[in-house]
Amino acid sequence: LYAFQRAGIMHRAEQAATGRAMRVALTSSLSFDAVWDDLLWMIAGHELHVIADHVRRDAGAMARHIDEAGIDVLDVTPTYAEQLIEEGMLTEDRHRPWALQITGEAAGNALWSRVRETDDMLCINLYGPTECTVDALWWDAADSERPLVGRPLANTSVYVLDAALRPVAPGVEGELYVSGAQLARGYLGRPGLTAERFVACPFAPGERMYR
């Protein structure tokens, strides 16, 4: 399920790299749920570069490593991406990643503009809580002038609803609900919180939504 969910993003990155094997940086702990992203790249035949903690925690050292090791795929938070850019990651005389995935927090306008104006680099904005198996929505930064969380990944449905669980009109504020096979079962030992956050989906009998 998760591999199929990520297939579209991986295919775009592979197209950007014109079919050659890519070098993918593992920038998160092996205990972090998002590590599945990086393992899928390795399963697909690409090189997985495990980044040492002392390099990962130093934006300058990490930017140099991206250049020297020829890292092609990078998955980081927007804040860390900004730090890497400040350290020269996107400088023309350096090796630049083919694909930059930003996730974990909201992307700012300045970062969005910077990655959009960078030639030959795919930048994907990902959004989703742990309760939805890492990510639920994605958006290619090239497709809009301002940051967007985008559209649902495969096997995922997303709704913006009012307090009565009715869809709101475009541009009207509402609450985001996520539905699909990737939802967690709930919170261990916390039935009250599970009932509050995981509710029945009125649009698909037998399905649940995470709010």
C-alpha cells in the first residue's frame, strides 16, 4: 500500500534524473516513520546514503556532503531546506539534488519562490500526520506560485468539512479530514481520544476519517 502510494512521486523524480540510478540521502532516524520513504528508493534500485549524525546536524557540513557525494534526492523539513540553501546547496557551481521533498511543517513563501526558480529540480511539498502513515497530500511546487498542501496521494481521500461534516465551498474555511486504507487503528490505550479523532466517514460506508 505504502509503496504504491509513493510510486507517483518516485516516478517523477526518476524522470527528472533521466532514468539513471539516484543517490538518496537518509536524513532521519531509522526509528522515524518517514524512513520508509528512503527504504523504498533503495528497494527500487537506487543508492541509499546513510548520513552521519554529526553531518546531518550541521547544515554547512550537510550542504558540502550533498555536493561531494552527488546526492540526488533529499527529504527534509522546510526549515532545514532553508538552512541548506543558505549554505549554498542550490549554488550553480555545486551538484544540486534532482528532487527535494519538503515535509513536516508549513513551507514559507520565500522558500517556495526559491525552489520554483531553480532549474532542473523537482520540489514536492508533502503533508500528513503520523496517524495517516506519514503523508497524505502532495504538491509539485512548479504548479503554483504560493505554497499548497495539494492533492491526496494514492489510496487516500481528503475532505474539507464544516462542524456538521458537510463539505464547504471553495475558499470557505473548514476542517481537514483524511480517509483511506493507510489510517491508523487509533491510539493504544486511549479509546476516548481515538473516538474523538477517528470518526465515521459519511461519504463511504464502513470507512473512517482522521480529523
